Amino acid sequence: MSVRVLVAGTTGVLGRALLPVLRERGHDVVPLGVDLLDRAAVLAAVRSAAPDVVVHQASALRHPDALTRTARLRAEGTATLLETGIRLVAHSIAFATAPAGAAVLDEDAALYLDAPDPGWAATTAAVAALEASTLAASGTVLRLGVLHGPGTQYAADGAIGAALARGRYRQPADAHGVTSFVHVLDAAWATVLAVEAVVPGLFNITDDSPAVGAEWLPGLAALLGGPPPRTIPADMAERLLGWFPTYQLTRLRGASNDRARQALGWKPRFPDWRSASPPR
């Protein structure tokens, strides 16, 4: 059944993937053309569009203060969208969980609210606010894995992909952190299913192959034609790479996609980070 979908966040890599799929499925798609942090403008735009469902995937990753701005979009922007009373499908992140317990976690795992990095602590606090408010309103939250594919940091022309191809990325000696990736097209397809299924709840949208840093980092470098990353001592990693890359490669937990498979009928067409194209 066709529905009218208002999408907040249409110009980024995921927006460019999502809109064509929604339209191919016969849905009437309306981009939100106002600043999500302008409450009055958002409420007026939603009233004018009169959608059946709102998709919130807005971020500000190219903003000079990307973490702070994205946190506001997740917390304040979500609250404004929920004021409208329209059913919400909101994007969250599967890699905001605390680094405790099993190597691969489900949706019941605690978020990393006490992260030692202030930027990441603010990010997880905003994620918690988005998830709690959306779930309280019987909405759907999709916790996306680390995006890969065209337009992402891990593509050949992305920041990390280009650095790996040129031999300019470093690997900590203790690269045992687990990353769960998801291809942008798989993330888009999961969003379409959430729009259509009307299943409230919290779902990890990740591929089938959580991978440790010592596996995927040199593996991706090889796929991109680059040399193996040079190994650096663990105690030098944060200074050379930054807090989050070091955390991702050494302590991050992966995320299970079992709940999304069962409740949404979704499964990834790109089974792991190596996948350049879906299987035939």
C-alpha cells in the first residue's frame, strides 16, 4: 500500500539511496526542506505535507562541529517531529553500545553513556534521547551499523578508504575491536521495510559478519590496492589516530541483526564489508 513519507535528511549518502527505493515501491516522498532545529518551521512543514509517516535520518557530518550538531538533530529534532503525532521511523547507530560483555551484542545492551571522550559521551546521550522518545511514541528505531559503500568514508574516494589505499592508515597492535558494517543500500531497504511494516521497536541493521579490526582493516586495504597498514604500539594509537578510531579498532562491540530479520523480514544483500555488489 502506498503511503506519503516525509523524509528528514535527503541530501547525504543515505538519503540519496533511500529516496529512489521509496519511489520505486510506489510511495509518495516529500523531502523536509527546512532546518530540523527550527521547531516552528518543522511543525509548519509537517502540517503542510500531511504525511502518513516521517523518516528521521538527518545528520550533520559535514558541519564544522559535526558531533554537536548531529547530537542536537537526534535529541531536539526528534522531539519536534514527535510533537506532530505522525508515526516516526528514526535512525540511530548500532555502535553506541558500551564496550562490555560479548563481542557481538543485541538491542538490549547498554549504551556507552559514560564514554571518556566528551564528544562520544554527548553522542550516546543524544542517541539515548532519540531512542527513548521514539519508542515511547510507538515508533520504530533502526540502529544502523557503520555505513560502507559508495559515498562513505570506506569507499575508494572516502577519507578512510583513500588513506588505506595510499598506505597512510595505521593499525593498533591490539586491534581486537569488532565492527558491524552495513551497506548503504541495505540500510535504505531496511528503512523502506520499517515504513511499510508498521512494527514499533528497536532493531539493529547490520551485516552478517561482525569483523575485528585486525581482519577488516588490512583486508579493506588489500581490496583497495593498498599495502597492509603499519602496526603501531597500543599506547600510541589514540595520539596518532584519535579517540574514536582507536576505540573502534580496539574495544568496540559488534551488533546482532537477528531481531530485524525476524520482525521486519529484512536481511542484508551485502553480507559483509568485502561486498562490492550484492550476490546474484
